[in-house]
Amino acid sequence: MHLYKPKNANEFRNALKDITMSLSIVYADINGNIGYQLTGAIPQRKKISEGAYPHLLKSENDFTLQYIPFEELPHLENPERGYIVTGNNPVVSKDYKYILQGAFFEDSRSRTIEKNIEKHLQSGKKITVDFVMNDIINNVHDSHCDIVMKYLREINNQFEVTVHALNDLRDFNCDMRGDSKEALLYNVFITEVEKDLSYFNNSKSLNDYDLIGISINSEGRGNFLIYKLKQYVEDKALCIKEY
């Protein structure tokens, strides 16, 4: 790769063809051009579940060496709104002709960034380095946590589930600061709740699960926790242990 040689945005994008790793890259040049490019040797998958889990090949015909052409990988140049946001969020619509492996989480990070930028621009201010540092890079609010806490509080109040952690998190503002006891408690607690509500059971092998169904269903991936918490609120079908 010779990414240090390009003299403008177009030359830089062409240099990205050499990257075989899948990366989301945002770039700009001194002429004011900005762009986004997904890179990598990404297989042309036949179904969305391919690539989500390892599986035994029955024959060499099960393995494909056909990759999405670089020119057809998701890319964006000089969008009308004047900025590009990427935060491990889905970057294509359902109309995209190829299947990108679907391991995307709730795109709360990208939405938070967009919200902060739009609010800043509507106030008539310009985007500065200080704004990017303070309101984007150092912004630690997790809007996905806002949704999760909504259902956790509803469970605690409505069904009298006694969970000491929830009492300590009652006023948590979902800012994931490194010096926050509540942020640490939230992440530990959510990990335990996910274990209790998850579809994985240590007594079963991977072959006992409908892995294709899990990977196809978005509720079985990044939004699985919220989906299960909603189920609990709606039909009381799940149990949360006291920690």
C-alpha cells in the first residue's frame, strides 16, 4: 500500500484497492473533498448467514472465491449535507445488490454523532477541531443504554424484580466515563443479564442451535438484549436473577 503518495482524494481512493482487510475509511484532501470507502476482499455471499459462524465444508464447491468488485463496494463522495459519519453502523440499504455480513450493532453511536453535528450546525456555528474533540470523540453518552435502561426500570417497577444493581443505576445518565462507578456497574450488570437471557447454554453444543435463524434475525444479534427485555415486559416469559 502506498497511502502516503496520493495527492488528492481520488488518488487516495484508488490506493485503497490494495487493502484486503475490511475497513471503513473516511478521507479528505486540501481541496475540500471528502469521501467514505469500505475496503477489503469481501466474498459474494449467497445468503446472509454465511460468514457469521464457522462451519464444515461438505465439498470444495461450498467455498467461493468470488469477491465484490472494489468499484461496487459501498463508497460516498462529497455528500450534500457536507459531512460523513461512520460508527460501526450499517452503511447500505436493503437494495444493495450484495450481502454484507450482518454483524452490526444498534447504530446508536452514529446517531449520537449526527445529532450533535446537526445541533451544532443549526446554532450557526462552524465545525472546528475543538468541537470534534469535545462533542464527538470525547462524547461518551450511550443512547443504546437509554433504551436498555428504560426496559430495566420498567421490569423493576412493574414486576417487583428485586435487583440491587438497578437501585444503584436508577439515576444513571448512560455516560460511559472511565471514572464512573455507574458505568462500570452497568456494563458488568448487562453482561450478567445477557448471560441469563441469552440463547446460549453451556450444556449444549453449537450444533444444537439454529445458527442460521439467529444470524438472519437482527433481534438475535445486536438488538437481542432489547428484544428479550421487551418480551419480559410484554408477557413475563423470562426471568432475571437477583445479583
